[in-house]
Amino acid sequence: MGRVAIVGDVGGHAEQLRWALGWLGARESRLPADLTVVQVGDLVDRGPDSVAVLDEVERVAGRWVQLVGNHEAQYLPGRTVFWPDPLAAAGVARLREWWSVGRFGVASAVRTAEGDELLVTHAGLTVAAWQALGEPGSAVEAAALLNERPALIWEVGAHGRDERAGPLWAESGAALHEPWMAYPGVVPFGQVHGHSALVRYTDRQWRCAGRVRQRATVDWDARHVRVRVGGRVFLGVDPCHGKSGAETWEPLVLEGATVLA
């Protein structure tokens, strides 16, 4: 066991990724020996230099688990590019190579020091997607099934805001949290996700109401959202860098944790 750090969406901000690596103790792109990093995807788009972000990830030495986000997925074969200022051909080729050789995962699973399992994906696994997977009973099993790249990972839903959306597209709140809160059975595991947040960090405003709001707490400086869902915890780690980058944020660090998948 050691430390597991989960890094939220980078969004083309190479300087933010370099800062996070230094904050985690990396020296000359080498991670500390006791650290495993899981990055939740959306390395590219929005910010000033997506190619530099990809370069930075390729330079990292140590235990690094790279997940795919919807912004990478749009550039993969057979997908539709939606971003108005897309990557140049060389960047697209690199993402496709990472996908073809298995450098991108869809999901990871982490066991905390307390023994809880957390499923880590880009956007979160909705109830409907979990049921389509066959209702796996553990985060490890769910991650293994998602990493086989089933068709449901591409599902966008209605603008990403309903529970038909797959784990690259589900939105916080209406798509992810509310259906799990209404689920009559046992919520099988907790989750960690990026992609969207329940709040606007720039002016510290909530974007949700009702029981989701009642069960959520925010670390405004670290830019982490914690929601209690059926005895489990769902953690949002998207720092929402936008075009200019976040003024303050931190990777989520789990002491005494282990990456299982």
C-alpha cells in the first residue's frame, strides 16, 4: 500500500499538470516510489496547449494509470469530433496509438485504507449503465468489464444529462447521483469521477438542488465534491479549468490506498 492520487481533468493546461506533478512530489517527471496516479481523462481541448499535455504524460516515469475522457474519445476511429477547435493530425494520431496499444483504460478500481472500493471513470457509472454491464458487485469487476470496451461506453444520452449516458458522458447530479439515490437496492461501491461538477467554482454557486445538494459537501480550494449515496461516497474531482485554468485546486490523494485495476 501507498498513496493513490487521482488527477482531475487537465483540459489542455500543461502548466496545471506540471504543477500537480510537483505538488505530488515528482522530480524531473519521476513519481515518488510510494505513489500511483490515476488520471481521469480529458487531457486535451479548451486550454492553450493540448500537445504539451500529451508530451508531459509521456515523460512521466512511475505508476501512472491513464483513463480516457470524452474529449479523447471523439478523436478515436469511428467517433464524431464535436470540439470546434480540434487537435491537429499529429495529436489525433498519438491518441489513436495510445488507444490501440492499451495505454488508455476506461476504468480503474481503488481500495481505500478503510477497505472500501471505489470505481474511477471519467464521468461516473450511472445505474442504467451498471445494469447494462450485468450489475457487477464490486468496483474491480465493474472496471474489468468496462475495460473490455463495451458499446455502452460511447453512449451520450440526452446532452449527457440522463442516465442512459455511458461513463465518458454522464453528468453529475441528474444523470449520476439522483438515480443512484433512488435505487432501491444496495449501492455496490463508491465512485470517483471527473467530467462535470455540481458547483461553479468561480463564484461558489451550486448547480443542483434537492437531496443531492443536501448530501453534498465541497472543498472549494481543492475543488473536490463529496456526495453521500446509499452508504457510499461519490467524489467529483473535475477542477473545471476552462480556458484560463483554475486558480487553486489539488489532486485527490488517498493515503494507504491500492489500485486494484
